Amino acid sequence: MTELSKFATTVGNLLVQRGETVSVAESSTGGLISAALLAVPGASAYFVGGTVVYTKPARDTFLKIDSDKLHGIVPQLNHMHFY
């Protein structure tokens, strides 16, 4: 089992234990997060859906997030680690 698979399994188990769900809007990961979560048996218990919004037009269309509000968020997220 790869590190990503182990991580996705842990995340899935925690979401189920907490009774929570997740939906994902990905950019440069290109769907990798969604794919990892969906590879875990029983993912339908916690995975609501996901989309890849790689370009600004896609982000504007699907997420309706003002580009000015994203300034500074991406660099901050790049430094986050999830355990």
C-alpha cells in the first residue's frame, strides 16, 4: 500500500467516524486527491464529489471565487501538511 493509499484510508476512516463528508475542488493535483479517496472501499459513505478546476475560466465557472480573494491562499496551502 502506498503512502497516498494509507493516507486516503486514514482520512476516509476519520470522516466516517465523525459522520462527516468531503467534496474536493482540485487544481494542480488534477484529480489525484479524488482518485485516492475513491480508491478506498466504502468511499460513497463520505465522498460527495469533486471537480478539477485547473484554469481561471474553470475556477470562475464552477467555483465562482473572486480571483482577488485567492491571492495569497495558494502559497499558504502549499505549506500545509495533513496528518
